[in-house]
Amino acid sequence: MASVPVTVGDHLPAARPPDRPWSVPLLVTPEAEAWLLGWPAGLVAPAHGHGPAAVTVTVVAGLLSEE
């Protein structure tokens, strides 16, 4: 797959909710999707699956912990 230059600021929602997650699709093709996700500090999400999809997470700022 070819790389696509992305300027993150161009994709951020204008008003990000301070109390819940938000997401913005960066790339959607028949083969793959890339999403930018934001999570408020301290938010806990139960363990869950994404069907047959493979998921990779990269933390850009802050910390991620799994329980």
C-alpha cells in the first residue's frame, strides 16, 4: 500500500468532547482503514473485540494501560 501524507491538524474535530472518545477517519480503502482516536484522561473502556479485523494502537501523547 502506498503511503499517504497526513497533516493531523486537518482532521481533528473542531469541538472535541472532553468527556467521551472521538474518532476521525484518516484513510479508508477496500483493503484498510486508519483512524485517529482521542480518549479523555482516565476513561475506562471494557475489553472488546473488533471482529476479524487486526488492530494496532500507537499512543501519540499520554499513557495507555490494559487491565
